[in-house]
Amino acid sequence: MAVPVEPMIEVPLNSDDAHHRSEARSIGGIARDLVALTKPRITVIVVATMLGGVVVANRYARGLGLPEAGVLKILLSLLGNVLIVSGANALNMYLERDTDGLMERTKNRPLPTGRLSAEYALWFGLAISVLSLLILGFAVNTTTTLLGAFALVSYVWIYTPLKRKTTAALLIGAVPGAIPPLLGWTTVTDRIDAPGVVLFAILFLWQVPHFLAIALFRSTDYQRAGLKVLPAERGEALTRRHIVGYIVALLLVSLLIVPLGVAGPVYFGSALVFGAVFLGFGLMGLRASSDVRWARGLFGISILYLMLIQVALVLGA
């Protein structure tokens, strides 16, 4: 059956109006693509862990009778952290624009598709990275600024190139990835204390099973792009054992917050239960029958674990 088609009606447009509309659409598209360069979802997770560090550090300072960080200082530190993570992500996309084009998960990003020029991405990443360090340096403190600079440099210029050379890049990349809660800690204290190091260790250890789960169900994609991941290089069986080992270490380290005096029995019980559930799901991967669905499930469980452990840390009872 034929579908009736409405006759096309031509509406004359003023040439200036058409130009302005086209320009507006172009600016809007560029803005959306610049935001996409910052990997907003990852930035949100990072910001949440940084704020968790601020809350725990303020509680620690209060217990020792030390000054707490004020709202303005926290907000400026938050802005600096958002910009430093966004800058690192933008520069990462600039450096990986060729490999991103080879992977299903990333082929539609702004640079591989050509929606945004590589030069735009480079200058955007550099500009907000420099701005982030200026904000942290002038409005927060030296310790936080140096840690932020270290995280930026190690993520962009060490971790990113190493992804094509060795599976150890995951552990190297987990270092800058775990610094945000420590940045929250140093925002308040201007120093690195044992509880801050434990916050760093929790996020460091969490990243390994989280990203190994991704590597398991996206192994083919990573191989196509020439990136070195443990399942492809040393097999799935070893990868699954690594996942279990790191979850065990994560569970134990997460409990160290309590004897350091910044959380109580409610947190201890919560961390124990959340860690046990995470570990139980990880152990299921050692069965011969576990498959890609298990890896995807572990990925989801890992995100849920991080959210719940952050809530428990913030409550701190």
C-alpha cells in the first residue's frame, strides 16, 4: 500500500538567518563533543570518591581538634578535581584517537568520527589541565596540587602509552585513578596521613577486578586495537584468579579504616558484608561454567560495591 507523502513546501529563508542557525548548531555540536572528551560518567565517579575523602578527613580533623575545610575551599577543590580529571580524559582521547577508532565501544567518540579535530581536543585538554592546577595551587594547598599534577602526568604520559606495550599498564593506571580520595583528604589536612593512604588503597585495589571484568568481556575489542590486556596475553583462567586475589586484598584493606579511628562498627560490618558479596561473586568466576555473562555481572557488582562502600565511609558510624 502506498504511503501518502505530504507535498514539500519551500519556505524562503533569509541567508543571514540560515547562517546563524547553522553556526549555532555547529557551536552546540562542538560543545557536546568537548563535554564527551571529559568522559562525564567517569568524572562523576571520581568526584564522588574525592568528596568521600573530604568528609572522612573533616571527621578525622574534628576528632583531633584540627581545623576543618570550609565550604568555599571544598568547592574550589572540587572544581579543580573535576577539571584535572576532565583534562586527563581529554588528553587521553587525543592520544588514543587511532585505537579508539578500532574498537566498537569507542569508535563513535568525537575524534575517531572526525566530528572534532584533534587540535581542538589537544588544546582543550591542556587548557583545562593547566586551569585545574592553578585553582588547586592558589585556592587549596601545595600537597593537593602536587598530587593532582602527578595524577595528570602519570595517567596521560605514562599509563596511556603503556597500554599498547604491557598488561602491567593496568596497575600503573590504577595509581592516578586512586588518587582522588587522597586529594579529598589533603584538601582538608594538607598532608598525607595513614587513613588517606588507606582510602587510596581501597580505590586502587577496586580498580583491578573492575577493569579485568571489562577486559574479559571486551577482550576481542582490545586485541583489535592492539591494547595489551591480561585475558588476551595470559589467559582467562589466570585473569579470574587475579580478580579473586585483588578482591580479597580489597576486603581486608577496607577494614583498616576502623582501627585508624575514622569509622566505627557500622562501617566495619557494612564493609565486611559488601566485600563478602563482591568476593562471592568473584569466586563464581573460578567455575568452568562461568562465561561472559558472569564478567558483565561482576562489572555491575563492582560499581555497586564502590557506591555502597562510599556511602558507608561517609556515614562513618
